Amino acid sequence: KGKGLMNKYKKLLSNSLVFTIGNLGSKLLVFLLVPLYTYAMTPQEYGMADLYQTTASLLLPLITMNVFDATLRFAMEKSMTKESVLTNSLVVWCFSAVFSCFGMIFVYALNLSNKWYLALLFLIILFQGGQSILSQYARGIGKSKLFAAGGVILTFLTGALNILFLVYLPLGITGYLMSLVLANVGTILFFAGTLSIWKEISFKVIDKKLIWQMLYYALPLIPNAIMWWLLNASNRYFVLFFLGAGANGLLAVATKIPSIISIFNTIFTQAWQISAIEEYDSHQKSKYYSDVFHYLATFLLLGTSAFMIVLKPIVEKVVSSDYASSWQYVPFFMLAMLFSSFSEFFGTNYIAAKQTKGVFMTSIYGTIVCVLLQVVLLPTIGLDGAGLSAMLGFLTTFLLRVKDTQKFVAIQIKWRIFISNLLIVLAQILCLFYLPSEFLYFGLALLFCGMLVVNQRTILYIIMALKNKK
């Protein structure tokens, strides 16, 4: 049994390493390009550009009917042929393409001042949807390395086009949005060529019943995606309303920095979804899921604690002086990303069990908490309220999912260690705001050492496991 569990851990680690290649560059790019954005665009321009991208992430699951999530899950079904899954997924995408075209026509008919930006918005949604279907299909049929290569292509194109359109052809918001459109188009062409999709597509396998099965699986995930978007991104609109576009620019920088956590979580989740689905019927799943969550939580909390030490000097040095104050809004967004990651881990239990309605139901309460707190806190305490409301919203969703998913998998959380780690991170946040500068870094480092002591058994176990592997 122990050897079997070890093989499962090795497979999860192996998949994580492959997905790291495909994701790390693109996710790090979000962080590394922040200095470029802050120097190439004013806070108002960057705030609006980020708002358009945020809106695209909201509309993507709506317009595409979230079919790319179903593509992954059904492509992993042994009873399904890969031709039927891909063909029927693309049929749904074609309907979304028609809707996008009508959307662009409608926008131009209104003759709005920002109609060009809105047209680019629809193009981003359309091509991002196609790229998502092909990438999830590649992952679902076991071509993880190809999926990773697609991520590298998307990263390279996004970075190169950003530099071209923002530095050499200073197009501002237009250049920012055009780079997203063209990067997704290029990645679609890459997948189309390497997967030889013209050989995989057949009108003979178009199946209304399969389409409805995929939509029945995917549609409940749409409200959840909207809830997740509200938790992640609704603060842009509230900040714009209460505090203005300049504050939105500061917010855009402050939320990009915690994306470091999102980088790891995205990579891990892509690997974990495969392992969780494959091991769902295993009699060892409870111990396996529990151990994986413990290691995940320990890793993320240790990383967060370490980053708190260097947070302030990094922000002050990598962004322009107009954005230097954004560091003070980062800590609560870091905690929000932590609880978001934990919520996604437990959300995978619904995916593995094909009970996707539960994903949505557990998100509603967290969204309500987040939105209500934004309305109350933003006018009273300013941008600090955005991070605090997001953190409490994700915490609500996390705790609800811990309780609700016990009916699928009995995951045991080591609460004493988990809560101790959280308290140490909270103490570091208090130090950042209230400890005099001459004692600040010593205090932060001392608290990090305390976290190492709390997690010493887990750290030693991992070190011994790595030594034995060698």
C-alpha cells in the first residue's frame, strides 16, 4: 500500500513538473511585465486595460458555455472516443463564435466611443475559448508535454507582442488587448498543427446527446465561474465606482503580485485534477487526498511567509514611483489567493465525483460575503477593503467546501499546524504595518523561522523522501 501511494505521489509530481514548463513562463510573465505596463501606461490607462481583460474572463465561460472544462473531463473517459469529444466541443465553440460576431456587430451599431476596445474584447473571448478547448483536449488525452509546449508558445507570443505594441509601437490599451488576441490565435494554430485536428474532426461523430451530456456537466460550472470571478475581480468595478480609475491602477499592480501563489496553484491544480479523477475510486483516496492537501497548504504558507520578508523592497524597486504605495494592499490579497487555492483543491472533489452543482452552491455564500463587504469597506477604509473582502469571501468558500465535500472524500486537515501557520502570516502582516523599519526585517525573518519550527516534521519528511529517491 505504501509503495502504491508513493507511486501516486511520484505521478502527481511528474505531472506537476510537466505543467510547470507550460505554465510557469506565462504566469511569471504576468508578474515580470508589470514594470513594463507601469512605465508604458498611466495608472488610469492600466486600470482600464486590466478592466477589459477582467471583463473577458467573466464573459469567457458564458459565451463558450464553459465547454473547455467538459472537454478535459470527457476526454479522460475511457468510454469516449477522442474524435467525438473534440468534434462536439468545437461544435459548441462554433456557436460561441457566431454569438461573438453578433456581439461585435451590436457594439459597432451603438457607435460607442470605446467600440474598438469592446470589439477586441469579443475577439479575446473567442480565440481564448478556442485555445482553451484545444489545450484541455491535449491534456485530457494524455499529451501533457504538448499542453506544456502550448503554454510556452502562448507565453512567448504574449511577451513579444506586448513589447512590440507597448514599446516600439506605443499603442497603449489597444496594443495591450491586441497582444492578447494575436497570442491566442498563434497558440490555436500551434495546437491545430501539432494535433492534426483535421484528422480528428468528423461530421459523422457529431452527437446531440453527447453535446447535451457535456453541457449538463459544464453548465453548472458557469455560475461557479461567475462567482469565482466576482470573488477575484469584482473589486475592479467597485474600486472604479468608489475610488476612480487611478486607484484601479494601484489595485491592478497589488493583485498581480499575489499571482505568484496563483502560478503554483494553477500548475498544481492541472496535475491534481488528473490524479484526483484517476484515484477517486481508490480505497486509499482519503489518506492520499489528506496528505496532498497537507503538503500543498504547508508549501503555500511557507512561501507566503518567506515572501512577506521581501515584499516591500521588491514592490518599491520594480514599479514606477506612481505605484510604489501599492505594496500595502498586497498582504490581504496574498491571503485571499491562499484561501482561493485551498478552495480550488476541495472543489476538485466535485469534479472527480461529477457533482458540479456543489461547486456553484458553495461559491454563492463566499461571493455574497465578498460583495457586501466591498460595498461597506471600500468607501470607509479605501483600497484595503478590497483585499480584506476578497480574503474573507474565499475563506467562507473554503470552509464550506471542507464541510460539504466530506461526503465524497473524508479529508483530514491537521488544524493545529494549519492554524499556527496562518497566525504566523497574520503576525507578519501586523509587523509590516506597525513595526519600526529598523526592526522590521529582523521581526519578519524571526517569524518565518518560527514557521519552519512548526513545520519541521513535514520538511524533514520531504527531505528524506527526496534523498531516498536519489
